[in-house]
Amino acid sequence: MSDVRPEPASFRDPATRIFYLDRRVLRGLDATAAQDWEQLAATRFFPKLMEEGGAVRTTTLDPADVPVEVAGQYAAVIEHERIPFISYPYEWTFAQLRDAAILHLEILLAALEEDVTMKDGYAFNVQWRGPDPVFIDIGSFERIAGGPWIGYRQFCQTFLYPLLLEAHLGVSFQRILMGHLDGLDPTEMRRIFSGRKKFKKGVFRHVYLHSIAESRVTQGGQAIKEDLKKSGFSKELTKATVTKLLKLVRKLHSKRADSGWKAYRETCSYSDEDRNAKERFLREAIDGTDVGLAWDLGCNDGIYSRIVAERGGYVVAVDSDDVTVDVLYRSLRQDGVTNILPLVMNLVDPSPARGWRGEERSAFTDRDQPDLVLALALVHHLAIAANVPLGQVVSWFRSFGGRLIVEFVEPHDPMAQRLLGNKPPGMFPDYRVDVFEKLLEEHFTIDHREALPSGSRTLFTCTPR
């Protein structure tokens, strides 16, 4: 008997179900979904899309290869490639969300050309291979049956509205979207974009008119919905609508001012000697090892993520500053780096488990186990800025289960002094490198220790006990 585990988030589509067999990703299809899949696989656009990387690579399993636990339960079972690390829209930057939205609409336009449409427009239908978006919800495709695109509302709520908030109002969307898994409501958006703001690009049509039309449909019930289906919403009209929406999304840009951390490399206290020593230490620590999955916590501009990625690892690069992570994302795309996934997250308040029974969207630390954790220039932010006790910081590192490369910034370092300047004198008497090293030794074997030339920072390579 094999170990088959259902994906908790896949229950919302009764026609298909995702489950895992070891590290394989399988999807069961009912009779209707199986027919839709056969038609999709026979199109011209979809095999090309998979080949180009825009859609998750998918094959049909031979019935003899279907796990015995699910054999006979589905009309067909397909297998998807495994995405290296799952992330969610509220962890993406503005440019990531926009690029994911563009991919979604481009795929829909290609599908419409061959009389295929999508059941939904959910931002969670997109994942990432490094900085490259990939559409994963194969069960979303179906034959055109007439009427408007039923995924339009969902697309607006989970893609367009968060983008409009940041593009037009300078409001970062990540925290707001985390609290609204179904996206932002048109009526709420209409209140936000009141007065003259409703005439900003895309707002009047997709927020104001959308809200009014939705209210009428809700009040009129099923009769109005049927009238809409019969009112001439042809494929060509749907294509025209999606084309205009795509044009709008492509023109949206974030005008938010650069954050203070964006210029970190120009303003931080590192000397050239410290920077060179730190890079050499990291290269030696990972040289000759199978890096596997690495987490770069507090990645900033991603320079150390890139060093790890050069050794063949897959790096999840996390930082709380969405503007800085956005710069990293765009630079990775430009440079063709394919094995670094940049994410936005406050590590003191990381993405929790969300959705039905807290199982639909996994907490960040529950999605996979890293083989390597980088925590460079991070500890002082956790311990001083956020008041997290050093012992808890170290035990948190140990809970990940992988090797650790960590940097301790001493109290006399200029960056630590900047943080301590906002705290009462004497608040952190145990924030010392000797205390930190003893705490490390309780949970790890310290393989190597090196003080940087400045004398205010120390690096450690550790193996969990």
C-alpha cells in the first residue's frame, strides 16, 4: 500500500481532487473533467504552453499505474510536475502579481481561440518556478458553453483589485490580501475608490460598474443570470473584454517610493573586507555539498541567494520589504536566474495556516523542510527590533531541521546601535556573541566559526544535533 495524501485545498472543485504519492502530485478527474482534459490535451495551445513553461507539465497515468487507494474512484488520473515550493499571492510583490495576472489572461485568450475557457480567475491558480510564473489548475479549463467569462469576478478580486490599490493609491496589498483569501469585494473597492478616484485607469469599469452590475444580478437572482447568458456574450465579445483587461494590467505600475532598505548595500556598515570575507565564508560552507532546498531569511537584495543558487540549490528568498523583493524579482527575470523564488514576508509574523480548518493554505514553515537555512544579518532584527529572546531565535532555526549559516551582529556594530537607539538602555544584557554561541551549541554542532575583519560580526556554520 502506498502513502496517498489528499491536498486539503482541492475540495472546492468537486470535479477534480489533488493528492500526493510520496513527492508525486496526482489529480483525480470525474467523467466530465476527464473529457475536458482530453479536449485540452488535444488543443494546439496547451501542449505548446507546457513546453514553454507557462503551464504545469501534465501527463495521463496508465490505469495500471494508478495507486490502489484511489483506483476506481476517478474516471482518469493525471500527474503534474512538482512545483519546487508553494507560495501564495499575499507573499508576492507587485510585479509578481502583475506578471501572474498577465500569464492568466494570455492563457485564457489562447484557450478561447480553440473554444476553451476557464471556470475561474483565481490568483492561487498560479505558482512559480523560481521567478517564472506557471499556471497549475488544469481542472479550470472547460469547453465554452456560452455566456460571459464566469471567472471575471474572481480575477478582479484576487488579481486586479490588489494591483489597483498599489498602482493608484500606493497601498501595499500583501497584508490586505492575506486577510481576504477570496479577494477584495467590488463593493468595498467602490467605497475605497470614491469621488474622483473612481476615474483612475481601470477603476470605473472594473470597480464602479462591476459593483453596480453585481448588485443588480444579486437582487435579480437566477433569472438575470440566465438573461446575461443569452444576451449575446459571444466568444468574440469575451475575447475583446479579456484583451482590454490584459492591456490594462500591463500598464499598471507601482509608484510607491523606494523603501529605506532598498539602498541597504549602499548604506549598511559593511566594509569591502567584511563583504568579501562573508561571501568567501558562504562559498566555502556550501562547497561540495548538495544544497537542495535553501531558505534565505532576510534576503534583502538576494546577493547570498545568488551564491547558493550558483551551486545548484533552489532558494526561497524571503524579506519583509516588498519594494526590495520586487527589485530582486525583476533582476532575476532580467538575468535569467531560474532557481530563486523571492517572497515578501515578515518573519516575526510569517504567513500562517489559512482557509477552511486552517488547512487550505499552509503556514510558510509547514510547506517543506529546507536542507539549508541562511540567516545573515537577521538575528539582530529579530532579537533587538522585535524583542524575540535569543533562545527562541535559535530554537526557531533548529525547528527547520536543516543546516544553518548564521551571522551574529554584536551590540557595538553600527547597525545594531541604530536598532538599540530606539530601546531603553540596558534592555538586552544577554545580547552577546558568547551567549548566542552557547545557545547554538544546545541545538547544533558548530562546524565553523569566523569573525569578520571589522570585529563586530561573527559567522557560524552549524549542523543540527
